Amino acid sequence: MQKILFGGNLVARIALGLVLGLVMAQFFPALAQQLGFLGQFFVRALRSIAPMLVFMLVLSAIANKQVGSSNQGLKEVLGLYLLGTVAAALVAVILSSTFPSTMKFVELKEAISPPQDVGEVLRGLILSVVDNPFNALMNANFIGVLFWAVCLGLSLRAAHPSSKQFISDMTDGVSFVVRVVIGFAPVGVFGLVAQTFAEYGLESLKDYFHLLAVLLAAMLLVMFVLNPLLVYWKIRKNPFPLVWLCVRESGLTAFFTRSSAANIPVNMALAKRLKFDPELVAVSIPLGATINMAGAAITITVLTLAAVNSLHIPVDFSTALLLTLVASICACGASGVGSGSLLLIPLACSLFKIPNEIAAQVIGVGFTINIIQDSAETALNSSTDVVFTGAVSLARGQGEL
């Protein structure tokens, strides 16, 4: 069983699952939709174990942390997260202004109640912090999970060594369960691809090809231009080996799971294989899945400006800059699961006094291109977690490529 699940190259096996899924969707569409259960099972398993993994990793890292070991490194990673998210929103503003998109507003099938302003998001985040810890774990409230893990980790810093060892053993146990789930990734990808292309194809994207092209162009620019520049700034070496490796091994799986939180185990395994600072990785990777949301900032910015262009609302330079900040704040409040950024679009739309009825229709447009948009967004978000963590580790002399 171990050889079947963990033998061979995971990327190659995922690629094989992708190809087989496309073939199944093309020639046996009815069967492909039924086999989509395999993908749903895989993603559900990942999302279910992810909160416990985050909790145990952060708890263990802080409880067993040596004084003065990686505090500065974590600050550097957080700085890159913030800088990268704001810069990504700025890239989206520039591309949207250079190649303006428009959209046809669509009818929503059900009512959506998005937050009304940034203050409401911040209030929600603060309340999420003090959520019941068991409720946070059950509902995948990662802000709450992180808060309680940090509190318990700090309180256990003075615990007996045997207690700390027990925490480490529990963390290893949860990590093993995650590795078993990851072993089924090729089967999960097969089911996800087969169902998606059998049910939707690409017809739903035809009317919004230009909008999707701007979104993807912005994400590719951030992934292969902006991120390498930031990495070079930290390590003063060729950044592309690190960037390409992270995109290939982290971004690929995130593209199909569409969940930054669910991709945490993949990122942790990659960082461990590259021998990055383990104490830094244990905190920065789970934290990045919650707050490092460059892709979400791009989605919020591009869709908001497409609505602005459709309504013929003029945009001055100062408002565009303000939009980048608002989109960045909204992105940090986006959920670590699929489509988390779309419900935060009305916050950015409120800058231009676009009513919530229209903003809700922008969300509807977002869902029509969601098949590719959310996958690409998650691939950028998740791979960037490892890229920035690796940049700081390499700059501090830890890790190898």
C-alpha cells in the first residue's frame, strides 16, 4: 500500500490523472460526472484534516521553539507577504487600465449577503479570533485556529520535556494522516478534472474570455516577474529555480484542489525536502495560507474595475491607489478555501458607490469564470507561500535547491 500511495513522482502521477480525466470527460461524459465523487472525496478529506494540521504544527513549533531562533525570519516573511499582496493589486490595476474589460451583468440564482465595508470584515476577523477553539476546528476558522494554537503554544513553552515530546508525536501523527491523503492526489485530480470538463467544458467562459485573460495575465506576471524580483532582492541569486520548483510542485496541486488551506501539506513537504528552516516553515506556511493572498487581491481588483468600466465610471489615480489597498485588506480576509475572494468584491465596489445589487451581479460573473479563475488564484497564493518562505530561509543560509 505504501508503495502504491507514495511510490514514484507525485507530479507525474498527478499529470497522468489530469490526462485520464480529460479523456474520460471527452469520451464518457456521463460516467465522468459520476466519477467526480472521487475528486469531491479527496478535497473533502484535505479540507477536513487541514485545520487540525495547522493547529498542531503551530502549537508544536511555538511550544518547542528555541528562544531567539526565527523571530526575525518570520518578520521578513510577513513583510514579503504584505508587499507581494499590495504589489499584486497594483499590477492588476495597471493591466485593467491598459486592457479594460467589461461585463454583462447576470441574474443571481440566490441572494448573497456580502459584508458592507472594510470595517465589517475587520470586525468579523476580530470576532473570529476569539471563536470557540473546537468550533474553529470544526468550521475551518483558520484565524481562530491560529490564535488558539499560538496561545496554547506560548503557555506550553515552560512545560515538561515529555509533554513537548507528546505534542511533537501528535504532530507527526497528524502529518502522517495528511501524507496518506496526499497519496490519493492523482485519483482526486482525475475525478475533479473529469467532472469539471464533462459538466461545464469551456462554453461558460466564451463571453468573458477577455476578462479571464486579464486575470490570468496579472497572475502570471506576479508569479513569473514580480515574485522573482522579490526573491532576487532577498537572496541576490537567480530566483527562477526556486520559483519554478514551487510553481510546479505546489502550484499544480493547488490549481486542482482550489484551496490554500488544503495545499498546506504539499507546501510543508516541499519546504522540508528543500531543507528550509523548519521552525520558520511550521509557522509561515500555515499563516501564508490565511493572509498571503496575492491572487485574491488580483481577482477583487480586476472584477471591480471591469464593473467600473461597464458602468462608465471615471477612475482617477488616487482612487486606483486606494483600490489596491482596499483589495489587499479584503484579500487578507479571504477564506482559505475555494472562491473565498468573490464575496469580498462588494467591498471594493463600494469605493465607486456601486450599489450592492450590481456588486452582487459582479459576483455572479465571477462564478461564471470561477472554474479557471479560482484555480489559478489558488495556485498563485499557495506557491507564493513557499517562494517567500524559501527566499527568507535561503537568505539566512538555510535550505538548498
